[in-house]
Amino acid sequence: MERFLGIISKSFMVLGGTALLALVLLATGNVALRITAEPFAGTYEIVSFLGAVVIAGALAHTQRRKDHIVVDILSEKFPAPVKRVLDAVNYAITCALFGIVSWQVWVWGDKLRESGELSETLQFTYYPFVYVVAAGFAALTGVLFLDFMKALLRGREDGE
């Protein structure tokens, strides 16, 4: 399971990096065109959609690598067994939260697809971006579940 989630999280990271590159190129090109000619229509829309993909793409990989900011002023004073229990509880709660977020974002994508809603300026279907964001949250949920299981097993291995 860990290998599978590693592949998924790295794939989402590559997708997010590609979206970031496209976002930067589009924004830079738009600024350059404002100086010399007519800027791209709908740049704000596309940059917004790509920004969502960038963020969703980085979630699972960032969690796997523990590259997020942790403030542990209070918990650093706890003994190791208490920290492990708190970690397990934290992973369980955040796993449930992001599982619900993923599910509801997917449901929203279904509603957008069924209604045929289009973006305001460019008039294109944007529910695929919503599905990518939901999938990014689902990958994060999987990584959090794996972290939860590791926290539980780590406590058993330590004889607690």
C-alpha cells in the first residue's frame, strides 16, 4: 500500500508541477502581451483552475514527506507514548475530515457535470479540474490513513 500511495502521490506532484509551469507561462505571457498587444482572454480563469490543481497535486506528497509546518510547542513536552497516541488520533481525525472533503468535492464535480455549467469567460467545462482536486484530496486521505496505521503499529511494536 505504501508503494502504491508513493506512486500516486508522486504522480499528483508531477501533475501539480506541470500545472504550475503552465500557470507561470500563461501569467508571464499575459503580462508580456499587455505591454505589446492584446492579453489572453480568460487568463484569470485558467490561472485559478491551474492553481487549484497545483495545490491539490502537492497535498499527498507533502504529507508523505512531512514537509508541512508543525507547531509542537505543547506536545513536545509529552512523553513518547502520549505523542504516539496523539499522532494516531490526529491522523484518524484528519483522515476522516479529508475523506469527507474529497467525497463532497467529487459530488460537486458531479453536479457541475450534470448541469453542464461552463466557466464565465471562456465558456468551457471545468468539472474535470474539480475532479482532479477531489482526487488530490483522496490521495491525501490515503496517505493520512497509512500514517494512522503506522502510528498504531509503532505503538504495538514498542510494547504499548
